[in-house]
Amino acid sequence: MKALFVLPLMFAATTALAQIAFSVNGQSVPEIKVKTLAGMLQKSQPSASKGTDYEAAARAILLRQALVSQEAEKEKLNRSVEIQLQIEEKRTQLLLAELLAKKVLNEKPKESELLKLYRDIQNRYNPNELKVRQIVVASEQEASDLISKIKGGEDMAALAKKHSLEESTKEAGGEFPYLNANSIVIPGFAQAALALEEGQLMAVPFKSNAGYHVVRLEGKRVVPLPDYNEMKTRLSDHLMQQKVASYIDGLVAKAEVKNPDQEAPKPEKQKPVAARKRK
């Protein structure tokens, strides 16, 4: 009877050995990894020469990976929580990309969705852009004195470099590049600046939470919204980003997350089954 089991056992052992491509310091590298990586390399390098040995390239990559991993383990780097978190983050990014490709990105936005988004943007769009130079100071009196100096012929850019509290524009002499009016978040600032003529200095300081602004309009222009066909790709990208965010938010909303200090819900007490009355 023993002879009946010899061939199956030998076949199983041979199959197992055939599945191992090579070993590195005793660590086995499966054949399927070599084949899969070779296929990935071939797809990513379609312009490579026909004689390229992708399997040899795959073996070389997997060899380096094994050696680096082994050396890192010797140095106990794999025990570092920080490194573990970074590895997990990269792993999550790869998995997320595949998950989104399967669940979200496989369906492109409909034409009706793109048109609706475009019309929404049209309704909110402000074609006015403006370029201003400003000096921001702490007191109204200081701002008024600066206005008098500028009207008297002093250089506003030099004064901005010397006095302005606005660090992002101070070195540029207080000048902002052209901005869309809707992108200026200081309430009332864009409207007040657009009311000026190009080169005109605001007669009184403009007050905001940042301080008192000395403002001169350097330029203004009207920039029409691009037509639908020009924006179609960007509209599609925007909708896909929204769908991705919605998908992730949905996963978070459905997740059951508990802190260790939260008590587990107590099981409901079962009501005793009433005994049947004997006839």
C-alpha cells in the first residue's frame, strides 16, 4: 500500500520546488513573483527593445528587495513604528488606487452632470480681476499719514517695504498680482478697490481684521469664463474628485469605530419562556 503514495508525494514536492524561482540567503522567492513583475515591467516599458529580458530584470529587482529587507531586519529597522506607518501609508495608497479604479473611476461623469456643474460655475463666476498695491498698518492714524505721504509724492513701494505688516507682499512693495475678485476673502475689499480708477489711491484707509489698508489700484481687467468645451476636461476631473471624496466619506460613515474605554453594549436579557400548562 505504501507504494501507492510515493508518486503523489514526489509530484507534490516537485511542484512545490518548481514554484520557487530562487532563494536569497535561505529566503525563497516564488516563481509567480518573477513572472508577475516581468509582466508589469513589459507593460510599463512598451518602447523597450524586443530582446529585453524582463524576467532577468525582475529577478534582479526581487534580489535587491530581498537583500535590503534582510539587512534592514538585521538592523531591526522593521521594528520602528515610524517606518511601519510609512510602509502602511504606501500600501494604503496602492490599494486605494486599485479600489478607486474598480469602484469609482470606472464610470465617467455624464454629459448632464458636466453641464450642470458648468452652469453652477457660470452663475457664481465673477469676470473681474484686479491688481492692487497695499500697505497694512496697525492704526488708522498711521495709515492716514501714509496716504498723505504718497499723495505728496513719496514712493508707495518703498513705504510698503518699510511699514507694511503684510509679510507676503512686503518685499514686493505691497503689490498683489492679478486676482479674481471672488478670490479676495476680505469682506468688501474687492468691491472698494474695483470702484477706483487705475492708478488711483483710496482716499481713506480700508479697515479689516488684519488692520488698516492703504490701497492703490494698479490695474483691472475682465476675464470671461472659458466656454464649456474648453473646460470639459477640468469639469470631469473636478466631478471625479468629488466622487472619490464622497466614496471615502461613505466608508468612514459606515465604519464602526470604538475607543478602548467605551463599554461594549450589554446583551439584552432574554425573557423567560412561559411553561406550557399541562392539560
